[in-house]
Amino acid sequence: MLAIVKGPYLQWPTQSTMTIMWETSEPATSRVEVFRAERIHSGHQGNYKEPQQLLTSASSDNEMAVHQLTVSNLEPGTAYFYKVYSSSKHGQTTSEMYPFKTAGGKLESFSFTVTSETGGYSWFDTTEGEINRRVFRQMQRYRPDFVLFVGDIVDDGARYEDWDRYFFRPGKELLATTPCYSCLGNHENNGSWYYDFFAFHPPKNYYSFNYGDAHFVCLDSTAFIPPDTYPHSPCSIGPGNAQYDFLVRDLQHASSAKWKIVFFHYPPYVSGGYQVEELRALCPVFEKYGVDVVFNSHTIVYERSQPLHAGRVDYDQGIVYIVAGGAGAMPEWLLPKREWHTAQSVAVPHFIQVVVAADRMEFRMLDDEGRLFDMYHIHKDADGKKIHL
Ligand SMILES: [Fe+2]
């Protein structure tokens, strides 16, 4: 019997397109139908009625197990509903109907959440992933426009079962309605499933995208610091390295974006032994091209740095480095002592909600029950001068 075994889930939102992926139990054809979302102006059962009007569709007769279709000609910042279908010689299968929203224009505010380590430590205690599921549920309550995962979303990325167990099954409801981006952590093990299950732009282990007036860059820190040489490798971060050259070129081209956000797994700044200081070789590039915030993971705690520039605390020009080891974090985790760059450090299961609106970026740090435990704002005036609050 043909069945959908992962998803459907959303990828790579733009102002006019959405990419939809799912996996079936065997190779099958692919079809996605998109419906116009019609608002209800009365009643209390939600804001949209069951959609009736088919707007557009995409399909492929090539039989695949991992399906990827992009629907286009959509309106910016607009809600739609979608449903996927597959068929093979063993039958047909259909998903439920789910909503999605296209990206808004440059002037529109948006919100995203950040977490990581869904394949991490919390699975190996007695809760068997309950923290993981709570973090996914809480993120959904905040209805983010998309989610950033900062690596280690599985325990072993080369093991097929892990992707369902740690990521797609606990994240099913969120990922069906909310596009996600992810980077390679050491636990992804550079497994081929990462490349199969995500629709990031090639080479997929590093890429960039725009959303609203923000530019996001995903890097693969495990390519800079191969896991078998971690934590101290002869580091190849510099001109001539393909990923380094990509970063420089990419940030040069993104100079008009108001906000610049970079995310990768190993933290250049975090208190304790999981800090990878070799990665500070990237910081002069971030500083030169006006990066505002860097998200990392790997250490399964929450930690926010002071604004840092040229290796010093600098409230005028500094970049904030945030470690969001969220879904793997445990309250019992023994924190090392604070370092000179540490602004806040808490061992707690968590995610970060970010709201980007005009001249301000707001960060709310929330635990797995939705309780606020840290908050941060960056204001930026027309000249690019920042105020950290
Ligand atoms: Fe890690």
C-alpha cells in the first residue's frame, strides 16, 4: 500500500513560489494542488474556511520516493492551502490540507524561530524526545514565517531512520505549515539524506537567501573543521577556500539588505570546551560586510554574547553571537564559568523567536513551555548605526 512517510513539508519560500516536498513508501508520481485561502469574517472557528477554489498545481510523472515540486505565480505575503498526491502501481495516497504563506515584500515585517539539536541529548534521557516535541509545539504557537535549524537535528545523518525519528515525525505539524532551513552539524555526518531531504540551493551545505529586508547566509562549519580533526584542525579559512570565497562574494552582493544574519553549527564564541576559536577567522568578514547576528549551536545551552568586534566588546559596531542549542538543552547541564564575551548563558530547553520590523530586530528567548527567559533588541538607524537593548 502506497503511503506518505515524511511530510509534506515546505521549503524555500519566495514572494511568488513555494517548494513542497514529501517522501512516499516507494517511488510514485507527484502532484501538488494549491488553493486560494478565503477569509471568514465571522465565527470563532478560525480565520479561513475550507478552501474550494483550485488556483494552481504542479506535477511530475517521474516516479520518485522523495518528491519535490515548486508552485509558482503566487502573490507575495499571501496565505494559501495545499495538498499533495502520489500514485504508483500499488495505489494512491493523499495528504491532508495545510496552509502556507509566501514571503512578503522588503518593507513587511516577518518573524522566524531558531533552534537546533533535535537529535541531541534530550532523546537519551527518560523523556525519549518529549523536550524535542515540546520545542516544536511551542515554535508553532508563535506562527513563524520560517524556522532556522542550526544543525545536529539528527543523531546520525547517515542513518535513514534518524530523519523520521528526530526531525520529520516530531516536527510534522510545524514543518507542514512552516518552511525550514538547516545547516550541517557534526551529527548530520555529511550524510546524503541531508542533500536528499532539503531543497536548498546547491551545493546545499552552504547557501544564502533573502526574506523581507534581511539576508541570511548558511555556512557549513564542518567543512571548515572536519569532524575527525575537531576541535583543532589545520584550518583552511581564508581566500582560495571555496566556501570562504562564497561568503565574501555573497555578502558583497547583499550590501543593500538592512539586516544580515549568518548561521552555522560550531560556535566561535561560547563559554566552555565546545567553543571553536579557529572559526573566529570568519569574524573579520562578518564585520567588514555588516553582519548583525550569528546563530550557532553544538553546545547544548542557550548563550548570547556581548556585541563583539575585532575580538572585543563593542556596542557601536559589535556582532551578537547566539548559541541556540535549544532542543538538546537540559536544565541539569553543568555550565562552565562565563567568559569575557558572555552576556547571558542559561542551560534550558529553548527556541528563539525573532521579529524583524523596519529598523528593529527583536529576539525573545523562550523555553519549552513558552516562558520568556531572555530578550534582546537591536535598533538600526538610517545610517546603519546600531543600538543594542
Ligand atoms: Fe554538534
